[in-house]
Amino acid sequence: MRMHIACGFWARLKGLTGCTLWPDEVLVLIPCRAIHTFTMREPIDVAFVDQDGWVIEALQGLPPGRHRSCRGAVATLERLSHGGGEAWFEAGERIDLGRRTS
């Protein structure tokens, strides 16, 4: 799975709106603990991740016009929903976001 990072204010604000991703690509919003789908036309899949890479909450098919937040999340992964047929993250799963420590 290929991940695209959105870490600047405007990139995170824009999110998936107007973003073109292939089906196996995910947008990673860092830092991010809340998202909205107000400008979306299609449902999205969302995974909220804590600072250690653990998925706190995962949602599939979040419809347009919604807002979600997750206490403890430092990153959010998003993709256009594929109708539930594609594998997605689950709560309790660990994700390597390539975080480096010194």
C-alpha cells in the first residue's frame, strides 16, 4: 500500500477533496485527530492512529456530510471507500508510518 503524506495545514484541510488516489493508495494526515466529509461526494474509509502506530478506531463507508474525531489520535488515514469489499485497517492493528526516533 502506498501512502501519501499531508502534513501542512492546507494539505490537511484539503484532505481527499480533489485528491486523486489509486485504489491501493492512502492519504495520511499528520497531525490529525478529527476529519469531516462535508465536501466529499463519495464515502471514505478512515483509520485513526495513535503516536505508537496503533489503530484506535477504523471506519468504512463514512458518508458525505459527517464529522468524526478520535481522542488520542495523532494521524488519520483516508481513502475513497471501495464498498466494503477491500481490506481496511481494524482497531488494535499496528501500522508502521515510518516514524523515526533519534
